[in-house]
Amino acid sequence: MTPSPTEPQWRKSSYSNGAGGECVEIADLSGVTAVRDSKVPSGPRIAVRHAAWGAFVGALRQRQLG
């Protein structure tokens, strides 16, 4: 089934192993990054400005490398 043009293209982290653990999915929308629980795709979602999401991911990477 091909997603409709209005349906966000959700993706999981490359670190997700598909074993049913806690994982989030994100989708790039106009001006924001949407975040949802991969186990409950129809559940609540949050929207974070792209700059804030980038800063969050950057901080995680710094902590992982440091």
C-alpha cells in the first residue's frame, strides 16, 4: 500500500533492532519533527521544531562520544 501524500513518512532509528523494545519514530513535517511511540502508532504525537530536534540529537551524540 502506497502512503498518501498527506501521511507522514515515519522512520525508526537505525539502532532499533525490531525486537519490540522501546523505540520512537520520527517524521519530518513542515517546520517540525513529529515524534511518536512505535508501539502505538495511532497514539499521541508531539511536534518539535527542527532546530530543537537537531540540538537534542546533537547533545545525545556528544554524550555518546564523550
